[in-house]
Amino acid sequence: MKKIAYIIMACMAIITSLVSCVDLDLNPLSAASSENWYSTTEEIRISLNDFYRAEFYVVEQGWSLDRNTDDWSQRTNIYPIAAGSIDASTAKSNINVAKTWSYSYKNVSRANRILSAIDRLEGKYSVDELNALRAEACFFRAFAYARLITLWGDVPFYLEAITPEEAFKMGRTDKKTVLEQIYKDYDYAAEYLPLTNNSSSVSRVEKGAAYAFKARIALYQKDYRTAVEAAAACIALDKYSLYPDYGELFRDKTKHCENIFSIVRSTDLEVGSDGEPTTQGIGSFIARSAGGTHNAQPSWELLAVYEMTNGKTIDDPDSGFDPHNPFLNRDPRCCETFAAPGTRIYNIEWNPAPDKLQTMDYSSGQMITNKDSKGGSDATNAAYNGCCLRKGAQDEWRERLYNDNPVMLMRYADVLLMYAEAKIELGEIDQTVLAYMNDVRARAYGVTRAETDSYPEVTVTDQTELRKILRRERRVEFAWENLRYYDLQRWGQFENAFSHNMYGFSRTASVNIENFNKGNWFWPQTPDFDEDGFPRFEAMVDGTFIVQHGERHFDPKVYLWPIPSEDVQIMDGVLTQNPGY
């Protein structure tokens, strides 16, 4: 009986993913089902709405993937991939292996059902209307399969509704075959989706999104020619542009000029049965003086890679970098991602310096105890590396301790840099490559590409050197946007990223005060870099003032995720596991 019960429970996961008729929260009819529901284009459109629910974007929100990169610092808490501890039973860890797998297949199954239903409506509605709806379903099927082959490689693949018996006979399909269908779906979406598609309460995917996401999966699969062509097609639409203010870009919750596709969140509307918001709890990132716990921060490795305003890296002897004030004269994106000491954030003045025992609370107009000072009474728990996330931060985070910023899935800057990266890898370094890289860089300085006296223009044309610049540019442009993980994956750089541990300050106030008085604050010296541009802090670690907080560990198997163990066990001999798991 125990064995039978286990088999039934294991079956539920994969059957739900592959073949079940999942209830749609937005269905207005209480008795609706797949048999009687898809009878009108309005019902199809309502069903498509379900693809826009935030819960289906498991790894695209909450900095889920950033936690497993070298951009993240959380003292001794190392997440499974960065720790090399991920395994097939890590279903409920912070990367939600099983949930990502299951939800991706739920979306595949829903898209397949909708596409079949649209076919049955031919002749009842206009060809144009049906093609637009079909294009939307194709987009989301392509999105789901793209995520699956990126994280798992070869995966089960089907394009029509299947029976449980068929599901249990389904093994893995070569990802190249899946990729061909992804391209077909995105091409169909690009052809039939409108240029602008937000005529209803839902801001829907549109033509540019299909091109952009095709470029992304092509780049991730190292199909550089297709990536160039798809990115160029998106650019040629002349619909999108770079938001003029880099910092404000992440606080603006509207569908603005750079936003190609995002998922809207609402603390007021997304509420669970307990009455609490289901949007992301944000207390772990808010300064302690503002009422947060501030357990996690952007890493020192990330802080070190921003160039100086003169375009030199901080390890260059002529850069002018001051390790005692690492926020001075840096690429403006540095102080839009990190809150520099003295910054007003969450209506307080942020400053972790050991001598800053009080700080201004602007909401009350009074000085309060600075719980973020590394020399104060709360130094043990104050930000472990003295850093605080500014990117996207809202004053309302302090009031609600929840984050309802849109989940940004694709923005125009990514299209420009994907184009540039693919052209670099093809060895086709021309003026468009430099132009698009400089467009992104100049925007950070609040100027245009032509104003070369106001920002450090990229002029390098050597492939090896330009590749390093492009990779650094992506890191600082997209910091804490869940893209660093995918960059490291396709560049084969997990080993470099995870060979450097997490470092920060002592948890003892007297040690920090003593070193501050010696002039060692912020850093005692400038970190050096390896040949791939990864900063190294080992030389300054003395075990007292600068200490190791967490230890990362590289395991080669992490380039692909494990298939959830329950699915592999119940389909023993049919669905094989990825190597190393």
C-alpha cells in the first residue's frame, strides 16, 4: 500500500504538468472546463490572461537566480547552486527546481490546449483575430520551452494534448529539435502579434517581444547568427528606446519606452487567504534603521567591477580609485545599484560607517540610532559587507515591507547588448556593435552616444578585449535583474564565479572602530582581478577586520539542473536524469 501511495503521489506531479486541465483563476464561469470553455475568442483571450500571472515566473522574480551568483552576499547563507549542493531532491529550495519544471510544463499544456481550441474556431471568427490569439499562445509555449532547454537541456517535448499513458512513455527530446520549434513559435508570434498590444487591462506581449526573446534563446544556445537577426528585427521596429534615467527606470512601474515585456505586481490586489500580500517580502533588503532585517546585500565582487568615470577599471594604477571611498567617481550605475554612504533611502540616511552611530530619519525629522553602523550596538547584525541595495528601492517598501515593482523580463538595453555580444562572437565587429554598446553606456551618464566628452566611449575593436568589456557591461547594466546567472552559464564561468567566497566586515564593533580609526575603512586596499575580470579579495582578508563570511563551491554538474527526482523515479528508464545527479 505504501508503494502504491508513493506512485500515486509521484504521478500527480508530472500528470499535472503535462496533461491536467488546470483551473483558470480568471474564468468567469464557475462550471467552465476545457470541454465547454474555449467556445469564443473572448474565452480564449481570458485563458491567455493566465500566462500573465506572476506566480508562473518562478525564477524570474524575487532575485531567485541572482542568489546563486557572485553578485549576491548574505553572510553564511550560500544558495544551492553557488554552494555546489543542488541535487534532484532540491524541490523546495530557494531556486524551486520542481516548481519551475512543473509550471513550465503547465504553460506548455495550456498553450497546446488553446492552440487546438483556436483551430476549432476557424470559420467562426476573422482570420486576423484568430492569428493574433494563436500568436500569443505560440509566444508563451516558446517561452516555456526556452526556459526548459536552458535549465535542463534535452526535455520531454509535445505539441498537442496527450494522455497519461502517452506522458509516461515520454522521454527526452534533443534540445536542438525543441529549439527549432521555439524558433517557429516565436516567428509566428512576430508575424501576427501587433506592434502594440495593450488594448485591454493586461499589457500583453507584442511583436517586439517575440523578436527579443527569440534573440535571447538563440544567444543562450550560441546560435549567434539567429541572435543577431532577431535582435536587429526588434531594433528595426523603431518602437523602443532607452529610458533616459537609469536609476528611475527601476522605480517607474508603468509600461515605458524601454519595457518590452514585464509582469505587473500589486500589493493591494495580490492578497492571500490570510489577508497578507503574496508579492515578495522585501524586509531582508531594507536597512535595519528603516525597520528591515537587511540580511542580504549586493556583493563586494559586484561593487569592484564598475569602471571609474574615466573608463578605467579600479585595478588600473592610473584609475584614481580610492579603496577608502569605493563609491567615488564610479560609473553612475554603481551608485544607482548600491546606496552610497550618505544616500537618502527608505526616508533615512544610509551610512554603515563605524563612527556614524546616529542617522537622520526624514519621515520624523529626527536623528535616530543608526542600526546599520558597523561600529554601533547592532554591529553584529548590521549589513555584513556594509552595502545596501538601491536599485528599484521604493520608500513604500519601508511602509509595507513588500515589493510590487513589475517583474522586468525584457528591456531594450538587453536587445542592444545581445546584438553586440552575438556580433562579437561572430567576429563581425563593426560600428553598430560599438554604437549599441555606447548607447547603453552613455545613458548611464545621462547623455547621448554622440556626447563622447561626457562618458567613457567604447572604441576597442579587438575581439578578445571587446568581449571582456561587453561582459563587464552586461554585469553592471543588469545587476540584480536575474540575468547574471544565465550569463555565467553560457560563458562557462560558474567555476570562476564560485571559486571566490563571500567577504565582509567583522561582526565586532570594536574591531571595526579600531580599523576605521587606522584609516582602513572601507577597504584596506584595492582588490586585484584575475585574467577573466573576476575581483579577488583574498589578499586583504586578515580574519579580524575583513573576514570570510560564506564559502562558495563549484560543481561542474550545475550547468544543467536536475530533473525533479519524483518524475525520474516514476518514469524509471524512460525519463533519464542529468549527469551528476
